[in-house]
Amino acid sequence: MKSLTRVILATGLLLVGFVVGTAWNTFNEEPQESGLAQENITEEQLPKAVADVGNSTRVSKTASPLNPTELATIQLFEASAPSVCYITTTNVRLDYFSRDVTEIPRGTGSGFVWDTEGHIITNFHVIQGADRAQVTLGDRTTWQAKLVGKAPEKDLAVLKIEAPEDQLIPIPIGKSSNLRVGQSVYAIGNPFGLDQTLTTGIVSALGREIESVSGIPIRDAIQTDAAINPGNSGGPLLNSSGELIGVNTAIYSPSGASAGIGFSIPVDAVNWVVPELIEYGYIKRPSLGIELAPQQFVERIGLQGALILNVVEGSPAERAGLSSTYRSRYGGIQLGDLVVQLNAERITSDNDLTLALEQYEVGDEVSLTVQRDGKQRTVQLRLSASK
């Protein structure tokens, strides 16, 4: 009886196993009812299938579209970069014994194309003290440059190259008078000799005053946090439309590297300085016809203003009866007139007077207030051309 029971149980277990196995095979062979039928892949097709899966994975990871801001920045750079150039300067040395001439590298900087006549704008300090300069355009062609004009008091210089017109792409000129703190700016240049480099930032402040190479302040400078490093000097600062709004000129950094504070000469100043440098080679300022005493002397004697050291013969100042500083026959110094006001602008130093005159043109009539022997008098005079 026990043997019969074992046989029946064993037979039942076999039947159950057979049914379960058949159902499992049927489930694996039939397509899923979701409509996504699975394709059977042979061993020969397996490597290609794996490769296809790998390729689709790589595409999905890399095919990320650029956002509108990125596209705008890329388009700005591609449109502006051909206008920006790389400037290298050298000094020429003559060997005393062999009489051979050797060129010694002096420095590098940036610049940009001003017009199709080949005028290149850069900083004065980029070419200061150099004997020769070379300009490399955005298309990698290199040209010998000659100095056309310079304005140390504005840290600007104009070079000229004899390149074909179709290789010269002038940069669009914008305005700096309508700039606002917080708007985006873009700097293109050659920091550390790495040409065609773009950095971005914002206008951090306006109306800054920085000192030029000549010691005369540059007013209304643009402060930006766009990275400006050695080699960026002379390169353009652009607005979001790709228009020139400034010329990068200086950084504020004890180490000499970018520390988030850079300065640019406003384009409104560049726009009137450059044509004069091209035409005359220097800034042709309106003149009063006076020579001023050193500011250190004026401050040492406790005065505030621009002290007249000498009055030029036949000048507007002479016709107005202004007085020079001179030494008396007893050896004492007789002070001349101290200029304290030009029209409505107060004058506290010789730099104030120099900058105030920039607002006028030759032939303009101005009101000049001077102090003589502790008393003030006002004279009218017409500005003449500086010599």
C-alpha cells in the first residue's frame, strides 16, 4: 500500500513539472501583447546589434542643443574675431663690433581694425619704446606696421599696415554714453600671447578715473569684471550687439593677473581722438596760449588751481592780459595768474584745466576766472589751435 502511494505522488509531481515547463516555453516564444514585438538576434548579428546600441547611447549623451544665450555669444565672437589683431613689438640692437642688426622681442598686445585703409588701434603703452611692430590679422597673415599717431594722455596709438582691403574688416563702432551698470560686455584679445581669446562679464561701474602713461587722468573709464590679462591691452570691449564700446587698457591687480577689475577707455573718447591722430599724429587741442607750472610746486605753496608759468606771445591769453610767473630783480618769485575756473567748471589742478579744454573746439569763446594777488577776475577769450 505504501509503495502504491509513493508511485502515485511521483507521477503527480512529474505531471505538474511538465505542465509548468510547457507554459514557461510558450510565454517566452510568444510576442508581448503590448505591440512592442521583440526581434530574435542570432549569434552572427550580436556584435552589430551591440555596436548599434553603443552608437545610439553616444548620440543621446552628446547631442545637446545650444541655448539662445550661447548661440548669441558664439555668433558675436565669430563676427568680431576677424577684426581683432595680435601685435608684437621689438627693439633693434646694433652690434658694436660686427655691425649686425638684431631684433629683440619687447612685448605683445592686442589691437583692432579701424578702417579699410589699414589703420589699427591699440594702446600707447603696447608700442611705447619699441622700434618696430608687427600686426597679425585674424586670418593669420602678418604685416609690418608703422606708427601714424600717438596720444599718451589717452593711452591710444594708431598703426598702419599695407594689407589688401578685403583682408581688413573694421569693427562696428558703438557708444559709451548710454552704457549701464550690469549690462553684458565681451572682451577679445591675446592674453599671455594666446590669440583670439574671448572673455565675458558685465559693466561693473562707470565714470572711473585712471592714470595714463603721461600722468594725465583718463576720465569716464569703464570698469568691467570681464577677465583682462597682460596681452589684452589694446583689444576691444564689445556690447551684446558686437559694437565697440571701449578699448581695454588696464587691470587692477597686485600680481599683474586678472583679479576681476579691468578698465577700458570709453569709445566716445576713442571716436574723437583717433581721427586727430590719423590726420595730425597727435591730439590737436584748443589752447589758451599758456604754459603751466608743475603741479608739485603749486601744491607746495598751498594753492589750488593751474598756475600760469608763461604766456605765449600773440596768444589769446596775452590778448586777455593774463600774467606770467617771473623772478623779480631782487630774486623773489612773483606768481602769475592762477586759473581757478573755466566757464562753470572749477579748476583745482593743471589736469583739471587740460581735461576741461577737451570739451571745446578751436574758435570757441570761453570765460576764464583767474586769481591774482588774492583777488579774482574773469576774462573772455577765444580758443586757438595748439602748436
